[in-house]
Amino acid sequence: MRVVPLKKEAEYDPVKGNFRPIAIMNGNAKVIETQILTEIDRVQYDYQHGFTKGKSTETAHFKL
């Protein structure tokens, strides 16, 4: 993976500069990253109780 600075179109910020980092990845890394993120989202959904309809701190307590 390689990180390349990309010029921003917004106003100049002397603290951050006028660039943002962009990661350049090959195709295989993108596929693996997508698979990992999908699995993390699935696991997090099972254990997410705050701000979820039908779940509360009580259901989180009983899940333990």
C-alpha cells in the first residue's frame, strides 16, 4: 500500500496544509479489506444494543 497526497479544492488551512492522504492499494487488498469489513459489521450488529430499535441496556445485560 502506498499513500499519496492529493491537493484539496477547499480553502488553505495553514495547520493541516492543503493536501489529504489517499491510499493506493492493489485489487487483492481491496477485496480482502471488503470481506474483513463485512464480517466486522456483521459481528458488531449482533452485539450492538445502543441506538438500535428493539434493543436496550437491559438486553445488553442479559446477553452477557
